[in-house]
Amino acid sequence: MPRDALVQFPAFRHHEASRESANNAMMALLVGAQVSANFLELTRDSSRQLSEIFPTIPHVERFDLRPDAAQAILRGAEEHLGAMAVPQALAIHEGFILDCLELIGAGSAKAWQMHDKLATRAGSSFDVDRMTRFHVLREMRNAIIHRSGIVSQPLVDKIGELTPAGEVAWCKHTGRSPRGLRLGDRVTFMLGELVEALATTKALAREANWMLIPAVPPATWAKVIVEDHLQHTPGRLNPTKRRKVILGFVRHHYRAVAVTEADLKTAFAACGVDMA
């Protein structure tokens, strides 16, 4: 979906920035753990503790093991990082969908129903394959957080609803299908599941953005645009300059929205600001 087809409103920009930041941080930690494990090969035969070998590293006393023990933990860090990263990716997405519900005047909703509520209010629908993948991820996240990773019946049910196309996309990212999970098994999140979570939520967020464009009234979009502009345009502008700046702002961030100059002028007036 081209950038011009999306509305770059504050919640969406924040969502995109948060996703990128979380992805970069988790990839840095994952790579950093493996770099550290490889570096510890230099001290593999040492019987000294890490705090003795690297006394200047902040907080080393909290990971005060012998190099061989520390190396083993670092090499297995991917699963632990995945258990933190996938819930974070889902939380960022769920926060954005709640922002969309607020913008469209639909109130709030639980994670399991928020997409349906948004789509119904917008008179649209989300991609079925992506939604089945999202709900499998959501129940996996719930298993990690609430059941120490043990597979529950709700997760088994959602896996059963995974569409064939959804399963193909899942396997492309993870290299394995979730269909083999049974009650009592243990959920693990590896790098593949993080990639899957980021890909699925990115696509669903863009679908949500796209369906908001015609569903949110022009007057509401004008209010969003004006408030966004005033927050990011410091200082006072005369009405003629204000008009030039706001039209450029709309072209840059809100090209996909059908708002008129009259809508913008009315929104400015509501904020006590003049526009030529």
C-alpha cells in the first residue's frame, strides 16, 4: 500500500515509530547476546567470575557467573527475548487499534474483539487470513503471560481457525506451523514469531488506517489536522502564512483525506486561530 494511500495522523505515526524502535531494540539485543557469547570464547577456560574479568561493565554483578555459564545463557537468549518482544509488538498494535476506535467514536474494546468493532463501525472488514494469524499470536501471548507458556484450549481453538493461506504466511516467517501444538505443550517465541508478529500487525494497522479514511467525517479529520499542525508548528503565524503552511502540512501527512479549506478554517476557528 503506497504511503499516499495512508493517513499519517499522530497515532499512526507514533505506532510506526514505536514498531521500528521495538524492532531495532530487540534485534540489537538478539545480535548483542550472540556477539557477547562469541566474545566470551576468549575467557572460556577461566574460573573467575564476570565481575572480576569485566569490573567496569555496569550491573555486571547481577549477571555474575563464570564465562562458560554466562555463554550458555547468552546463546539461548533468543527464546527469552522472543517472550518479551512478541507481547510488546502486540501491545503496540493493540494500543493503535484502540486509538482508531476512539477516533471513529466507537469507544473501547478488548483485544479479542477490537478489530471486529472497528471494522463494523467503519463498514469494512479486515483480511481474514491476517486476522486468524493475529488471534493465534494473541492466544500464544496469553499463554506466555498467564499460563507460563502452557498451551490452553483457547489457543488450540484459534490454531484450528487458522486459514490455509494464513498458515502458509506463518510458516514463511517462522519455518514451522503452530498446528502441532497440543494441550499441555509449551509455547516458545523465537525470532520467526517476532517477524510474524511485526508483519501481521503492520499489515493490520495499515488496513485500519485505510478503512478510517472514508469512515471518519471530514470535520473530524479537519480537527485532527489542525490540532496536529498547532502542536508541531511553534510560534504565531499570520492568517495568510497559516493557510500556506497548513495546506503544505495536509499534502505531506493527510493527502488521502478529503478535507476542504472550509473544513480547516472552521477547525481553526474552533481553536481561536484565524486562517486566510
